[in-house]
Amino acid sequence: MYSDFRLRGEVRILNFIVSAATDVGLIKTVNQDCYCVKVFQTCLGEVVFAILCDGMGGLSNGEVASATLVDAFCNWTAARLPDLCDRGIPDGEIRSDWVSLIHDCNEQLKSYGASGGFSLGTTITAILLTSQRYYIVHVGDTRAYEITDCVRILTQDQTLVAREVERGMLTKDEAKTDPRRSILLQCVGASETVYPDLFFGDTAENAVYMLCCDGFRHEITEEEIYQYLNPCIMSDTAVMKRNLDALIELNKQRQERDNISVVAIRTY
């Protein structure tokens, strides 16, 4: 099933299978995570858009913030994606669209919070996958991964401890258990101005692309992520869903206290 890829002229055409799972977790009564994943048939072949947002647990109405961003980006796929695909998805245009969309959502959420006298915010990691390229936009500490024969993190956490690691003040092992590990440098809705990161690259064949919130990854290792989610075993949607659920349960067994959400996309 995954040994060959089709060619349209000189262009490689990949297909995708997708799965996702979420759980409110052991402590919280509301799931403040929100995600969406869609597969489109386009002139470029199949294209997948996925987004995962983690509403801020310490702020009011985090679920409103995360759903606002997911809705805005899903509306963008309907309004703009067909035209962008027709023109080969120019890097500059998708960068401009996504930065503007996050800016608008930030202003909308700040205004909504101010009108009610409360704060709210959300992280975001979204990915657009074509046969040739991936496009990622990122704010906060949700993550995108590429899993091939190893596990590679495609995003950079916008957190206090990540900055301390970069400055040489903490080691990576110390950062994993630092009590400040969930302190964000910015998030959509609670920051005066948001500066999203964008990452573009080549889509790998026979790979798994994963989006996850921080609650999915705190209590498991990269070795366990590879064991459950490597492309050799992620062969169909049923297996994918079962393995995502198994990692969620493993997190809960290890007393993860946050909401737990993950999206997986398999290329073939």
C-alpha cells in the first residue's frame, strides 16, 4: 500500500490518512483543547489541513479562545485554499494570510475578554500538507512533529524554559521537569501583540506528521512516541486511532493533569 508513489507529469503525488483523539484528562471538567483536520481534493492532488489549539487552563474561557482560532482557520480553508492551490500555494501569500488571521483573532479575543472583564488565550499549531511541501504556523507550546525513522520536532516552544535552554541556563533534561515549563512567552488572546513562527519544508513520503498539546507529551518519551506512532505500524485509520488512544491512556496512567489531544497524518 505504501511502497510506491504516483507521478503526475514530473510531480510526486502523495495520499494521506488521518486520525485524531482528545480527552478531558483526570482533573479538568472542561476540555479547552480544540482541533480540526480536513482532507481536500485539489489541483495539486490531496491536501491536508490540520489545526490544534490549547486554551489556557489558568485563564477564563480557554475553550472559547481555542474554538475561535479553529473556526477562523477552517473558514480560511474554504475561502482561500482553492485559489492558493491553483497558484501553487505561494509561500509569501500563506505567510501573510496566516499572520493576519492570528492578528485579527488576537484583537477579537482581547476585545471579547475586555468586554467581560476576564482574560482568555490559546496556543495554536496548524499545518498544511501537500505532496511537495508542508506549511506550519505556531504560537505557544503545542507542537508539530515529523516521524520517519526518527522523531523530529518541527516547531520551537515559545515558553520560558525553552528560552532558558536556548540561553544555556537550563539543560533539556532540567527543562522537562522545571515547574515553570508551562509558562508561555505569548499566546493568542492574552498577548498585546502576537508574533507567530512559520516553518516550511519538504513533505516526506511514508511519514507521520503529528500535532499535539503539551498535555499529550509531558508524561511520555520520544521513544514511546516512536514505538506507537512510527509509519511502519500506522497503516490505517483504525490502527492510528488505537495507538493515539493508547498514548492518551498512558499519559493518564502517569497522572497527566491537563487536557490531552493529538492529530496524526500519515503520508503514502
